[in-house]
Amino acid sequence: MRYFVANWKANKNLNQALQWFDIFLKQPLPNDRAKIIICPPYPLLLPIKEKIKNQNIFLGAQDISAFESGSYTGEVGAKTLKGIVDYAIIGHSERRKYFNERNHVLFQKVVNAKKHLIEPIFCLRSQKDQISEEVNIIAYEPIYAIGSGNNESVEKVLEMKKNFLLKNNSIFLYGGSVNNKNASSYLSSSEIDGFLVGTASLDPQDFYAIVRLA
Ligand code: PGA
């Protein structure tokens, strides 16, 4: 099974999101080979859930609060997200950079997600980032490759995977300027289980062109 995670970041309004699915769903999905996980901004989760209810597509949050619930203005906790998403991206380099998220906070997010049956997709920028024991899905995203058009070579990604010393059965994703031209080179390795896709996930045709490589 290959994973295709779309990270829309702070993009799209409701109409644009629904149009995205109108186009994306016109094509046959490789259901038995691809796990498709769409991570839109929070307010779009429920209307998208309605839109994809008969499809084999999963939803993820782009983040999750370190607090389960309570008096934390602006936060969205695991208790709220439970039943809406199956996955949550945790520790994306943009969260680490712009919101100063550090290991102890990220590990708490993992604990809360797991407690409410939300599977973390834990992002690592390099070997220096620590991995929480409870994490099963890792996304390696070198900072210089994100949004730059300079995707990391397959060889370097595989080398880094070895350095991470992941536990057995970990799902290992690559992210950073993945597009329909470079995606197949990663998938030719059985060591890379899929992608976290930013820019190329914003266009339904571009994203489909990656998913169909599963
Ligand atoms: P990119 O973003 O595909 O635009 O490089 C990846 C990410 O930030 O998750």
C-alpha cells in the first residue's frame, strides 16, 4: 500500500475545495494500492467529509493541539477532531519554524492524537529531530526541498531513512517538491511508502497524476 498525503496548508476556500473533489473524483482511484489522505484547513473538513462519504479517501488534520480540550482559545484538540479525521500531521517544519513547536509539545500532540484514535503523521527535517516511540508514520521532509522545486534524491532519502533507525513496520514517507515527474523514482524503491505532497496537491490533476503511480 502506498500513501499519498495532500497537505493543502492555508489554501482553498469551501468552493475551491469542493471543485477540487469534483475534478479529482472523475478519475478512477487505485483503491487497492493507494491510501489517499487529504489534509485541508480545519473548517473544510466536515463539508469534505460529506462530499467523499462513498469514497475510499481519508481525512487528516494539518495539526492537532497539545491539549485534548479545554480553555485554550484558538486550539483544535483531539476530542474535537475524533470521528472527523483518521490522521493528523504533527511537527511539520512550518509549525516548528513559525510556531516554535518543540519536541515536548510535539510528543504531547502524539499522545493526544493516539488516545483519540487519530494516527500521527510525524514530520522530520533531519536526524536531529527526535521521534516519539508511539509514532508509526514518519514523513521525512528536508527544509530545503519544501516548496523549492529541489526535491531530495532517492539515494539521499534512503540514506536518511537508515539514519533515523525507525522501528520495524514504520511507514516511511518522503515530502519536498514531489510532483508527477519525480514521484515514480521514489516509488521504484520498496523502502519508500509514499509522499507528503504540498504544492502539487493543490491541483487535482497534478495530485491525481501522482496517485495513479501507486
Ligand atoms: P511541497 O510541500 O510539496 O510544496 O514541497 C511539502 C510539505 O510541506 O509538506
